[in-house]
Amino acid sequence: MTELLSIAKDTATRAADLAFQRRSEGVEIAATKSSITDVVTAADREVEQLVLGLLHEQRPDDGILGEEGASVEGTSGITWVVDPIDGTVNYLYGIGTYAVSIAAVEGEHQLDRLHPSQWRGLAGVVVDPTSGTVFTGAAGQGAHRNGAPIRASEQTSLQHSLVATGFGYARERRASQAESFAQIITEIRDIRRIGSAALDITGCAAGTLDAYFEKGPKAWDLAAGILIAEEAGCATRVEGVGGDLFAAVAAPAIATEFFALLKNADAASA
């Protein structure tokens, strides 16, 4: 665990430095993905290539699953799940809430089958390039922010809870999410739309947010953050099939009530 966490931290930090440098130089859209609002920048691809090279150099037998397609099959049973820039739209607009997310997971190594239900998180790092904040977690070793231990919020009241969420790119999904959102917003303190799932989830781990939910995140959005959140004492839930995932994270004292609220609001539906 110590070796994997060290590699993840060093790689994510170097990737964050590159992402920050490229943001200061200006950003160009390289392509769109699922919709015209779902963009990828040239920096996304460059940062992912840097991560791929660094990981392959140190762990040549491991698999790598990268958001932008720079992925390789492995033979060791360990796969690195990489989001080079989580929060690309924020990045594009110069909003300083984006992150580099890297996790080492153990389990099914065939990339076309890789799913959160089939792996065990071993080590994860999320770096906020703008602030320099480094979140880390390793299985059985707790969660840390800049080397200091962090714990989930002690919030006991759902009505007093600050909750983060994200929205999909497809118009139909956004419409459905808006309906669920209307049922949830009246039962909590407030909603935050930060624009980076990795920072939403690590916010829960650090206790600066009480809960998070989202329909449609991908494996690379979740891998590092979920491990860090669990090591910080959060309750987590990841459900779904293939790339159509639903994720929720909550402080332990409100988790049962929060997950029930999401179910009643049908937040996990299409």
C-alpha cells in the first residue's frame, strides 16, 4: 500500500503541476464527447499521457484505465484508474475547482469489464492544482489532507446538511435530474454544484461537505475519491451497470436517511 500510495501521490502531483501550467498558458478545446457541452481539452490529453508514462515506467505490469483513452491492459491484477483533469468545464472557463485523480485498484483487470463493484481500492490521490491541496487514502491506513488526518462530518441532521451534486451532459438526463433535485432541495440545508466529482467526494471526506450524490459519473471520477471518503469514515454507495453509475456519499450519522431520501426522490433513475 505504501509503495502504491507513494507512486500515486508523486504522479498526481506532477500531473497537477502540468495541468496548472497549461491552464495559465491558455486552454483549447480538442474535442467533444457525449454532447456539445462535454468537452476535452488538449491539456486533458497531455496530462493523461504524462500519467501513463510515469505509471508504466514504475509499474509496467499494471493496467491503466484513463478517461481520455490512454489505457493499457495489465497482467498484475492491479489497475490504475486515472482522471487527468476532473472538472474540465471549470478548467476551460478558468474556474479554479478542478482536480487530478489517480487510484490503484485490485480486481478485474480487463478494461472493458472494469466496474467499481468488481474492484477493491488500494490507494488513491486527488490533487487540487489551484490550491495545491493533496488528498490521500490507502486501504486500512486512513485518509489525509496535506498529510494531516481527516474525518467525515459529524452532522446528525439531514435538514442541516450541505450536499454537493453534479449534473449529466445529456438534455434528457438533466431534465430528469432537475425533477429529483426539486424533491431533495427542500429536505436539506443547501446544495453545492462545485463541478468536480473528485472534489465533491473529498470534501465529504474532509467534513467540509456533509453528503454528495450524482447520476452518471464514470469510474475515473470516483475511484480515488470513494476510497478516500471510506477511509475517512463516510458511508458510500455506487450502483449501476456499465458506464451508467449512480454514486452517493454521506456522513455516517445521516447516511441511512440521506440514501432513503435519494431513493424516494428517484435520484438514481435515468
